[in-house]
Amino acid sequence: MVAVFRYICVMVNRLLCFCLFLFAWNMSFSQIDTTFVDNKYFEDQFYFALNYNGLYDRPNDFETNTLSGGIMLGYIRDIPFNKRRNVGIGIGLGYSYNNYRQNLQIEATPRGTQFKLMPYEDFETNRFAIHLVEMPLELRWRTSTATKYSFWRIYAGFKVGYIFYSKEKSYSSGEEIILENIEALENMRYGLSFSAGYGSLNFNIYYGLNNLFKDGSETVLEEPIDIKQINVGLMFYIL
């Protein structure tokens, strides 16, 4: 857990400059003046996120050489609980793309998928990417009103996803290896989600609870591949 915390701190520091820019941009807009007040309004039904992707519970000598990115987008049905409409739940459907650049080489063999940890100097490029359909479920609290368009929010929940396409690409010594729909991946994904912020500036984190690869996957390492996902980034809400 200490390593996970340190990794989160590094990624958050890399977001600070971008966050300051977005905050200044958000504060430059004045609130919209309208004579019509919709007391049955819904909030934050469309979302878009930019993430830094990480992995925890990693094997020894597992390394990343560049930042790994990802995006999320989708629709959440907002269901308020109270008359003020500042507490409720959200149930949605979305798409997620995650790219991982690291030194874990994934190969298909007659016995199945095999993993190797290779020195970075042996690679020109090595990465794998996953595409998912996701279903978020959130408990939502916010300070919004029918006429307030910038407000504080805290959304916490659980997310289930399914990997419908994956691809590994490795290039070294003039040889390119491409592996699609990696059988060793655990396609069903689930984990905890949390987002909080004000206006357009919202911090987002996803903490995966199950292994990215199936138990018993073939490996030449001396330890199992129990890698799990952690994504940290910025979330943008619309409507």
C-alpha cells in the first residue's frame, strides 16, 4: 500500500500545472442568467476523463519507462433522492481505453500466454492496451441548485467493466510481435471509483480489486502475475 500511495502522489504532482490552468479557465466564466428555473433538473449525466494509468502488486523488476494514458467517456442516469436534489445515485454505461507501457513482454506459446520481464534496452517499444465497456454505480453528493452551475461534488461508487478487445505490441532487434485479444487477461473487471472537485476541475481515481491477468497464467518469473489496475486523472462532467 505504501508503494501505491507513492505512485498516486507522483501522478497527482504531474497533474498540478494542468489543474491550475483548468481552475483559472473555469473561474473565468460567469454564471448563466436565465428566467426559467427547472426544479426537476439532473446533474452530471455525461462524463469524460483523462487518466494516468498505473499497476500495483507488481512483480520485482517490473518497470515503466514512459507515462501510460487512458480515456473514459459515457452516460450516467442521475437519480436524486431528496427534494433539493443534491443527494442521489448514478447508474451508467461507458467506454474506457487504457494503455500500459512497461517491460513485461507478453507472448503466445503452444502452452498458452507467457510473461517475461525484459530489460528496457532490449525494447524499442513494448506496450499493451485494453478497451472496455463499463457500468458505473455511484452515490452522489453535491452543492448544486437549479440555478447554480459551478458547485462542489463528491461521487463515490463501484464500477464493473468488460474487456472486449486487447492488444500487445512489442518491437525489438528488428522483430515486431503483435498479440490481439490476449487470452490470459481477466476480461471481467471491477473496482472502486471516486471523484471530487469543484466546477470543471475534478479529481478522479479508480482502484481495481481483481487481478488483470488470470490465475495460473504461464510465466517464467519466480512469482505470480497478480498485477491490478489503478487509474488517476481528471474528470469532466456535462449537463
